[in-house]
Amino acid sequence: MSRQDGLTTKSFRRRGTVSVPKVTLAHGGGGQAMRDLIDDVFISCFDNPLLANLDDQARLSLSDLTRDGDRLAFTTDSYVVDPLEFPGGDIGKLAVAGTINDLAVGGARPLHLSCAVIIEEGIEVDLLRRLARSMAATAAAAGVTIITGDTKVVGRGACDKLFITTSGIGVIRAGLDTGPHRIRQGDAVIVSGWLGDHGAAILNARGDLALSASIASDCAPLNGLIDDLLAVCPEVRFIRDPTRGGLASVVNEIAEATGLGIELDEASIPIRPEVRGMCEILGLDPLYLANEGKVVCVVAQDATELALAALQRHAIGAKASVIGRAVAEPRGRVIMETTFGGRRIVDMLIGEQLPRIC
Amino acid sequence: MKFVDEFRDAYKARILRAEIERLVGRIEICRYRPLQIMEVCGGHTHTIFRYGISQMLPDAVELVHGPGCPVCVLPMGRVDDCVAIAEVPGVIFTTFGDAMRVPGSRKSLMQAKADGADVRMIYSPLDALELARRHPCNEIVFFGLGFETTMPSTALTVLQAEAEGIENFSIFCNHITIIPTIKAILDSPDLRLDGFLGPGHVSMVIGTRPYEFIPMLYGRPVVVAGFEPLDILQSIWMVLRQLSEKRQEVENQYRRIVPRDGNAAALGAINRVFELREFFEWRGLGSIDHSGVRMRRSYARYDAEKKFAVPAVSIADPKACQCGEVLKGVIKPHQCKVFGTACTPETPLGALMVSTEGACAAYYQYGAIGELLERKAAMP
């Protein structure tokens, strides 16, 4: 947010509002119009003591941070999605949940986010207000605050309606160690629910497929679910959220990093019938579709039941399932036992999935 | 999922596999060498790899992955023509998704799009016609691609454009025909195939009669097959049954879709709009007589080849490519000199590495699991 005049303080300044329906380049000029836009759209939703000073930086107390753990986690991600609003979410919810999830899968408790927006002139102010409210609600539900930000407005065609970049910091629980280096042969691979919902919802929401399926994105913060998992199973070997590239990419990364094989059982991979149907029609593979509210975790064989039960007790983990295990051979590859009784390799996605001609 | 899961039943698959094994014992050739059955259609290749069907078969049965992927067999010169048309100012070039990545000699359509050409992925030629209605000041070109499967929809779209008097719409016609291609494979001197799985969707249009020359003149059985894994297993079993009974016929496994005489309305539309070319260039197979169609003269105003000055330069396949030998079953994809090294799905040299329906890309993507695992381990 822009630096404020030193003479005014938060308590005396009247909050600005935008009275025009659409954002223009004037709102990016650094003057009153820009301050009004920031006040009206963002400050009114994100309000918290760290943000309200509108300094060039948020200042955090170190002692507050060290209460929760012994290491900081820091991450950043940019969000570009078309359309901006889709069943189950919008770019705002995605930008907050996505960065929270990147922290949470590292075993961190997410605390604070920054939010930088690049706005294309001509976007409706009401849409921006809705998206900011969605960001605020998502952050509040996850117990995270948005404490600093930046706003830019660019000319038509210089960006596609709205780009959002969020960075986040979180604190990693003392003693927690997750990562591929801890995975052993025989460990179980678990997913926390239906796969592919987000990718399918976005494809469907673009509307050019003329499919009448109602598929909602799974977009959600995962820190609550991961808290529950770590509470009963602090020995979890590995946690990751299968976003772009889907499940297939995550399990391939595991196989590559560990040198172990991963054996998947197609029949136990939870995929909604609507998503399967859509993939059948378009010739896509749901294993490569993006998820925005799922975890893939690896746990020791004897902890499987405990971990599974913890995930299933949570509202967004009800369909959690064991989908495979780490095996000695073939080294570094992912194999899937198909529902048909055959076996095939599941490889990394090459480029982008393109619908097939026939 | 209804009407899908029934065709993927693992229990029925086990029964079929046992039956296939039983038949293999009765076929004389199998005592000397493995049987080679070609699935002509890329859709079949995809199913075979996706469900691991090759690994379910006894060692004595080998599947050879045929030329039936229209995206794969598109020669570089034609892709260059696409790019040239797409780069004309005011043109909106529309294409099916998987043709975006096919490499030309300079660039693919995806690269042309990145360089500023207006290239759009669509799901039906009717989407292209809709663009023509919405953008009367642009010329909308549809990349007509595929065998007889997609030919009727292109033809009907042209007829629709004519009926509505839409003039800013044209087809860059690269449709190809299946029968001359199968014949070219049968005529090759190093042919080793013992039978064919005939394409399902093509046959829905042309029927099963056009294949009758294969058993009659070449003595090879043909079974027109569906696309679900049980369809494929059953069709393989039907080919083996013919071989064990020393019969050579055209049989139709995909009877729920394919009529013997094809679809008269679809064939009518094709004949109205298209005519055979003297020859058409294929990636990996070279020039094949009468294997492609072009727009009839009466539809010249919808023919992008007439509307635009296309370079139409023939570009030779890279020398290192052994696509032709793979297509004919002489070698397997991984035995090609450049497989997985110079030729990968990210940087395909040869036709078969281009689309997921191509044999080499399928081998690369889904893996020839046999090289990694003992066959026995894959068979419970």
C-alpha cells in the first residue's frame, strides 16, 4: 500500500470509497483515486492492526514467531486464472488458500500473507470487492492475516483482468521433519479426497465445452486438515498438495527423489463420476488434473490407519484413501495397477494436456 | 460410471485372457514365432497402453501399433502451410487441441500462437463456424484433420456455411482415408502381420465392407474393434479364433456402433464436399496414392488452399527416424535409434512421438513396462 502522509494517522483518516463502476488508469496513479481504491476494496476487508498503518512494510515481533516453532517457512506464488470466479471459488480464495497450503504442507503453521495485485483497467470495482471479501473470508477461516500489499493498475491488454501474487510466512513446528528423504519401502501413499475437481471445474467453467456437468473446485486452505493429521501422526514422512500436474506429478517427484518405485492402485483412487465422465469425453487423464484443496501424504505402514482416520474425521478429508505404496522396483518409476487388471507406467505430464481429436 | 465400467470389467478380462491363451496353443504359427496383430487406429493404441493390455497377453501375441493417428502422420510441410496461413493478418486459425504441438520445419502452431498468430483450440468445426459468425471481418480457417471419423463433421459444417451464406470461413483440408493406407502397409515387402484390428469410429462411417479385400486378397483376418479395453481383448480373441480355425474374414466386434454398410448420410456429405487427391504425403510412410481428400471445385470458396498462397513445400522426414519400420511392425518403438534420445514427446522428430495416440509417444508416456518388469511379475 502507498505510504501515508506522516501527519495523518489511522484514527483520523477518513476511509476513501470508489464511486465509479470500473477501474481506470487513474486508480493506479498513486494519488487520491488509488488511495480510495485501496481503502474501499482492500483495507475495508483485510483490516488488522499490522496492515492498518499502511507503512511500506509490515513489522513482526520475533518473539511472537518463535512461540510456535523453531524455523520460518516462506513462500510465494502468483495466481492467474480464467475465469476469475468459478464454481467452488475465485481467484481471491485461490490466492489465499494456495499460499497457505504451500506453507502448511511443509509442516508450518501459516501466519501472515502479503497480497500484490495487478489490475487491468476496465475491471468492475464490484468484482474486485467480491474477490477481496473472498480473500478476507478465506484468510479468516484459516486463522491467517494479510498484513501488507501492493496495487498496480495497467492498461488494457497488459494483463488478463487480474493477477494476484501472495507471499506467506509460517512457523515450522519444532522437531518436525518431512520430505522425500524420510520415505521408506513399504510406506503408504494417502490422498485426502476426490482428485481433479479443480482442474475439471475450471475447464468446465470456461464454458466452451458446452458440458452440463456441475463440478465445483475443491479450493480450500489445508492447514486445519494438516494440523489434525500431525496431531495424531507427527511422524508423517511427506506431505504435498497436488496442484498443477496433479497426483501423477507428485508421485513421480517422490519416485525420482527417493529412487523407490511407487505402486498405485487405480481402483482406490477417488475420482468423482462427473470428473471421470468429463475426462472420458475430452480424452484427458484425471491423474494430471489440478487440485487446490487436497494433500498427498506418505506415512509408515503401521501409521496408515491412524493417519487415514485423522484425515477422514475432517470435513474436507472424508474421502481420504490409501492409493498406493512405496516399493523397491522399478526404481524411480510410478506403476499403476489398472482397474482392468493390467499394469502401466504413470509418467510426468509432458507440456500441457490437450484434448484428443477423436 | 454406466456404459463405461461394464466394458472395463477385470473379471471378464481374466476369462478372455485365459481363452486367448487356450487359442494360442492351437495356432501353428505360434510354435515358430510370435503372432503379430496390428491395431490400425490410434484410439486403440491409446487404450492398449492406458490399460496395460500388451502385458496381459501371452508372449506369443504381439501388438503392432498402426498408422491410425491422423495427428502423427501429418507431414512437416503441411504443418508449415498451417503456420503460414495462421500468420496471415486477420486470420483466426482454429484447430483440434492435439494438433497444436505437431512440429513443422520452422515451428508448431503453438509456437506460432506465442509469436502472435491468432490460433484457437476448438472442439468441433461448428465452433469455428460460430467464430465466423461473430467475427465477420476476420477469415476463420478450420484445420480439417482426421480419417473418415472427422470428415463428416467437416463436410456438414461446410454445407451449413453454404446454407447460411457465410463467406469468411474456409477449411485447410488434410483429411485422409484409411483403406489406401492399410493397402500400402499390406503391399510393403517386409510385411509380417498376421491379422488386423480394424478401426471402430472410421468404420461407423464407412462400414465393414471396404475391408473385405484384406482377407480376400491378402489372406489376413480383420476384426473391427471398439475402444474400451474389453472390446480390444475380445477383438484379439476373435482374430485368434479365426487363425485357429484357419478362417480369414471381416468380423465386427463393435456391432453396437458399426453397421455393415456404414452411415449413408455421413458418406453422402463426404461425397458432396470432398474428392480424392491423386496422392497424399504421410509422415513416416511417404506418399500414398489416393490416401487423402481435397475440397471439390464447387466448394473452392471454402478451400483455404485456394484462398491463401500456401507454400506447399514437401519436407523430408528426418533421416534418423524409423517411423516407417515401427508402423509396419518390423521394429518396436524402443528399438528405434533415436527413441527417447533425439526423439521425445517434448521434441518429437518422428510422427509416432507426436500425439498420445502415436505408438512411440504411448510407449514413452505409459512405458513399455516389459522392459522394466518381468512379464511374470505383471501377471498375477
